[in-house]
Amino acid sequence: TNHQTPYQIPPQTSASSSAEAALQEFPEPPQILGRRHRDPSPHSEAQPDIHGGPRGSVNNNPAENEHRPKRRRQGSRMRAEGESSNSNGTSRPFSNGSGPSPLHKAAVSNSANGMRKSPVAMNGSSNTNGHSGKQRPSYFGHDREETTRILIQALTDLGYNSAASSLSQESGFDLESPAVAAFRNAVLQGEWKAAEELLLGGSSEEGGVSIKGNGLVLQDNMDKNAMRFGLRQQKFLELLEKHDTSTALLVLRSELTPLYQDISRLHQLSSLLMCHSTEDLKAKAQWDGARGESRHILLSELSKCISPSVMLPERRLAILLDQVKRNQISSCLYHNTAASPSLYQDHICDATNFPMQPSRDLTKHAGQVWQVKFSNDGSRLASCGADGSVIIYELPSFQVLHALSEHEQGVGSFAWSPDDSMIVTCSQDRKARLWDAQSGELKFAIPRFGEPASSCAWAPDGQTFVVGSLANERNLCQYDLNGDVVFDWGRSHRIQDLAISSNGRWLVAMDHETHIHGYNFITREPVFEMAMKSRLRSISISQDSRSLLVNLKDGEAQIFDLERQTEGPIQQFKEGDQSGEDVIRASYGGANESFVASGSAHGKVYIWHRENGQLIKELDGHPGGYCSGISWNPTDPTMFASCGDDCKVRM
């Protein structure tokens, strides 16, 4: 959770009066949300000069440039800068003033996107110097109003408030309307009834004052009940946080339940009524409270439902620039640096810093090498294999630090603890062991399984780990640092591989056939089950906890979105090798995990671009047998290691 200055919740008042307070400052004439009114009369656009400004916008004839008498403002609608002052030959009044309209008085908060007082009036202040204006040209093909509003938002985000105000005043465009600012303020201040009325419209009466409105303009096909649910859910949680259980129960029954949203979510919310403390509530609801970021998160989610012509998405220019950079990186095959590309020029990388040449072979194993992994800090490398040992190397010298050799048969899997102080190993001798990675000493062995221990992964806090086995019992169990069972999922599937997401939310297990099982690692409840088209070789979860990489025995690797795994793979990588039944591990790697790498049954190393799926390189890794695994150094994107049946670890 990001720590910011807590928002103070105002004393309880009626929701209707809250909405009244938000709207009473607005004038009676109908307001315009989002895009400003423009004359429908066609005018030819002036061509922009090299700086994007219109040519011919200043008349060099002194007589024509003399100021004409000012006219009185008539009506409540004003045109943006540059609009014609007449339409179809009929004179139409215009304004050359710059004073703020009463609509300026919107709700005030403290963020760029309308959370401060709008710098100018809602209807702007267009000044044409008294001569007839022309339609302003687009900005090199981009809508002029959209561009200007985005710039106003960006200037405010950057802290250049005076510049933002000047741009708004000169252009006549506002960032957003007072109604949007009032809605934003209502959400951030916890005025839920007012927020709902401002967002979706409604009618209420209190103190003789009637509030009516149609709400803000929404995106197409938005579910209004889902939006109501979000607001009322936040209200419910905040009541529980204040220990007002009776009112919270009333909200659950009379406001949330009638919306007929996700039934399982309603059950989860009802279970929160039993929480004995605020800390328990926040942990179970995965919610940081009214004074945390929860209101901002809710506002951000609701803003995605509102038409951008009314309410700009947050940080819009920064998002657009991120998209530009991502698109350039995705089209750059050899981009392998965490440094952000410059905006000053188009980005392209050559293959100079891309690891494609072998630098050394490590030959300490006496048999096939089945897995290789760098430590999380990139300072050590470990490998395991058929000789039953796990060898730990120090980098960059590649000197052997320890050889863990208590297992009686081959070691097929191991995992570094998050702080790299311990290692769990899984062996065909049907045992899993915990080691001190600093001293190389054995801490304990887990009681023998009915079949080989196949896989392991650590919880992000480093206090527990999960071991999978091919047995019918204890095939997916969580253990603490004393070797005691914390939880047994008790499922019938025999586990071949497993992974835990770095955010601690997901536990994904792969059985020895064609199924992948996803669990909520926090609640330990099953979430999904996927049936794949062929048998499975390995699974891996990206560092951002969003993507699942699956390696199939038909020679294909696939990436799935963990949140939408039922929609099928979002990327596929085909290397064509469909032979062999042994485990071959695919992994993410490179700067920002921009690549996918996999071994193969004929000893090749394949590297693909993660974004576009293009095969970048096919390398000769371990001729004469399997290349079983790949590991990319998490702190040095120019280094990766592979292992194979030739008893070598190749750097």
C-alpha cells in the first residue's frame, strides 16, 4: 500500500444534503459535460505551421486589427478559441472576456484530474480580438480539444498549475466539468449517496430542495448496477471499519443484495461481519481502509466507466507515452535492458548485448543435469541432476561453494527462498529436504512420500514452502520452517510441477497428465482447472504475477493471463520438437522478462520475443541429448544458463 496523507472523513450528514452541497454552487442554466459546443457551420481549416499553430490567424492589415467595441455576453454557452462568430450569415454573440463563470466553483480536492479547482470557467473565455475567426486546425491530425485537455491534465500532474491555467484560459477548454469534480470529491470524502446521484442520476428531496439529474455520460454498455455495487461495497466496508455492524448489515441487505451481482462476493462480504478487529477485516477483504488507497482505487475503477469526453482517465499523457515506449520495445527484437527508451528519438537495439555466445561450461556434475537456477539476487547459481547432488556456485568466479549431496537418488527440482538463505530440494528418493544455503548444512528432511517428490516453491514471506509429489496422498502440502504440515490440499491429482506467484495470490499446480489447477494461495480455495491439449512439461509464473507460462510436450509453449485463463493463451511459441517424455522447463527471462526461453529434446536452446512470439535465436546448447532447463540471471539480462544430458551447465 502506498502511504499518503490520510483523508479525513467528514461528520455524518444526509446523503441528499451532500449532493445538494455539491450541486448548489452550479448555476441554473444547463451545463455541458465534456466536449464543448461548436458551431455546425463548415469552415475551412487553416494549415498549421511548423510549431503546430494556425497560419493566417493574425491579420497583417492594421485597419482590420483595430479593436471593435465589446459586446455583452448573451446566453450560457461559449465557443472554444477560434470558433466562428457567425453561422449561416446570422450574427451570434461572442465573448472577449476572461473572467471565470460561476461554474468555476466546483468541489475541490487535491489531484490533477479535476481534483483541484478548475482553472477557468466551464464555458471558457474565447477571445477573437474582434475579427471573425476560423475553425482551428487539428494538431497534426489529432483532435485539438482532446490534445489540449490532455496537456492541461499533464501540466497539472507535473505541478505546473499556472501554465495549466493559462493554457485552459487561452484555449477555452476545461479539463472537466464541475459535475465531474463534484463526483470526484464525493467519492474521496465518502459521501456515497451524493456520489451515486452525481454518477448515475437520481432525484431526492430534503429541506425543501429537490436534486434531479441524469448523471454523467458513461461508456457504452456499462453495467450501472455494477457501478452502484462498487460504491455501496465501499460504504459497507467503511461501516465495518467503524464497527457500525448494524448499519453495515442494513446496507448489505437493502442496498447490495437487491443489485443481484456476484453471489459469491455477497457471501464473502457477509462473512466479514464476523471479523473481530479492523486488522482482521482488512486482511480478509484485501482492503486498506478508508484512510488508505481504497477510495482512490474505487474512483479510478469508476472513471473507466465514464466517457473520456467527460472525465479524462488518470495520467492520460503518461499512459500514452508508456504505450509508445512499449510499442517500440515490442518491435525491437533485441531489447534487453531495463532502462526506459528516450522519447527524443525512435528506439532500436542491435544484438550486441544479447547473450548468444557460450562463455563457459561448468562440469562438476557426474550425470545428467536436470535443473539450473540463479539466486534471486543473482550472486549465486545452483544446479541439480541425476547424480543426486545440488551444486552451488559463486558468481562471477563460478567457484563451487557447496555440494548438497544427502539425497540417495536424482534431484529433479529445487527452489531458493526469497532471501536466498535456504534451499528446498525434491528427489526421486521420495524425500524433500531443507538446506541452509549459506553453510550448506541440512536443516531437516520431510517424511518420505509414497512417490518421488517432484516440485517445490516458496511463499513470498519465506516462512513456508509448498512441496508437490507424484503420490496419491500428501501430493500438495504446505510446510513451515520446522518441517510441520501447515496445510494439505488433499486433492487426488499427482503433481508434476508447481509455482507460487510473487504477490502471494496464486498457487498453480500441474498434474502428471494434462490438467492445470489454480488455487487462491491466501484462502487456499480452488479457482480454476484447465485441460490442455497434450501432456505437460513445466509451468512458471511471471514476476508481475499476471502471466502463466506452460510448456507442453507437443513442442509448444503458451502464455495465459491468470485472471482470464479461460479465454485461452495470449501468446504461443512453437519450436516443433514433439519427441521425448522427460521434463523440459521453459522460463521467462531478460530485462523485464521480455523473452521466453526453453530447451528441447535435441539439445537446442530456443529464445522467443515474449510480446510478439517471434523466434529470436536457436542455439546449440547440449548436443546429443536433452536441454532440460534455462535460467536467466535476474540482475544481469546479458547472462543465462542452460543444462542438459551432457552433464554440463553452459553459461
